Amino acid sequence: MGNHEPELADPLILAGDRVAPMVTGTITDAKMPLRRYAISFLGDNRVQEAIPVLERIVTTEAEADYCRADAREAIYKIDPSVGRRIASGFNKRSVGDMPRTPATDYLGWSAQEVLTDSKRLNERRTVWRILHEYWFPEKFE
């Protein structure tokens, strides 16, 4: 999910499946505070039931590009084949002669990350990683 602060999703990850239905229901609100971290949680916890809601975010052009890209990446983490199918439509976008970067075309860049199975997207934030970072921070600096 880009280079945002992934630890902001940690309370949700630690709560796990107990909060997944509530988070899935509340991410439909575009004004939800810290929404992208809730989206990240759904992907990291592989919440299958969230795919239709995440797909609506991806396909709604009124949504912020970063939320659309985060939702697509979350879908990829839940089900890579669905994530690739959705990303294929965005990969055809053109930004002229400019290289595709997060600054010039965040949606296209994110789609390329999904389609190439980026290592960044295959890393999940888990309870184990959170606790490991807490107890052994020097290994993550």
C-alpha cells in the first residue's frame, strides 16, 4: 500500500477476524478517518467477504486514487487472480511519455505492481511481524 505508515493498521490486525465485518461495512464511507489503513487490514488479513466492497472502491472514479490503488492491492493480497483481473484494465492507461511512478500515475503504477507480483505486495503485516518488530526493533531499522 505505497509508503504510508503500515503500523497504523496494527490495532485492527491484532483484533483480527473479530473486527473484519465491521471494517468491511465502514470502509464504504469515503470520509472515514484512516480509511486506507482499514483497507490495508482487510488485505493483510485476507478477508474474502471484503472483495465486493473493495472492488466498488476501485471502480468508483470519484474515489481518491490512493484509496482505489490501496483497495486493488488489498484485493490482490486476498485473491491474486481477482487482483490481476482488476489491475489489467488500469495497466492500459497512458501518461504520455512520462514514466509510470506513484507521482505521475498512481493507479497505473499500482496496477503494474499487481500484474508483476511485486515483492512489496507479497509481504503481509501479521500479528507475528507486529510483535517481532516490538520486541526486536533493531532487525527492522
